[in-house]
Amino acid sequence: MNLPLPVSLVLSPGAGGSEPGYDIHLNRSGINSIDLPSEEVNVEIGTSVSLHFLNRGAPIHITASSSNASMYTDFFHENMYVVDESVLTIPIRKESREGFFDLDIIAGYGAVKTGLRVHIIPIQRLRPVVKEEFPLQPVAHGRPHLLMIMMGISLILYSTWLYTSVDFLNIAAFLILVVGALYTWYRQD
């Protein structure tokens, strides 16, 4: 059986930007270095936080653990061997409250240790935006517009010109239409 793609290509994780989350760079600024995201790590209650470990050097063994996360998640400890990139997803319980927990990341079998604070925030419920719906048919507001009247007069004059071949009617229809258009153009509010 010939597969169109190698199995390793199909099973390998995609680029770090395909799934929303936070990028943590490994081996970028030095051997066994861990570069944390510059922004705060926020996650809503009942969702999950994705940490994208992006390795820019030799394959590295990392350990992610948290000693104070039991109020928010079942996550406690994870050992990972990162060749290129890996994703660690930490689910947050629906019944948890607002708060934070610390995530310790250890690289190089204990040579480098960093701490990352994960803030648990309440669900950001957006108020539904009520759009003003336009009516299916236009609503009349008083008298007919002058342009519509001028167009009607021009149509009558042009139709009469078609049947009678009097050139004055064609010229008058054209001039009335132009005057109506110019009047409407310069009369705009």
C-alpha cells in the first residue's frame, strides 16, 4: 500500500501557530534555555491552556509540574522529550474559581528551572450585539423625492419621443434627467 504522505509527516504536530496557545521557546538563547511568553498566561474557566514548546536546538528533555494546581485542574506532572515542537494542553475544570497556579518547567535534567504563572479568569461572556435590521421594503417618508419625479417626467418624454420622433422631446428628457441628478447631488445632507 502506497501512502501519499509519509506517516511521520501526517502524525507530526503542525506549526505552533495553528492552535491558539502560548509559545515557550527551548534552546533559543542558550543550551537548555527556556524562554517564556512575554504576556501573561490567561485561561478561562472550563477551557484549556495550550503551551507550545518550540525547540530551536538539540532535542531536549523537559519536565512540567505544578504543586498548587489541584484546585483548577487534574494536571500534576508531565515529562516530555521535545525534538522540534510539542504541545502540552492543560484542561481547567468548569467548577473552579478565579485564581492562579504556578507551573514549573525544568530542562536539562534539572540544570535550568523556570516558573510560569497561569491565571484562571472568569468566562468572558460577550453581550450579544443586536444589529438594527433593515426593513425588507423601503419605508415611505412623506412626499416623493424630486429626482424620482424628474425621472418619471423624463421617462414619459422619452417614451413620447420614441413614438412621435420629435427631437425636442428627446433633448428635454435628457436635460430634465441631468437637472434632477445634479439637484440631488448638490442637495445631499
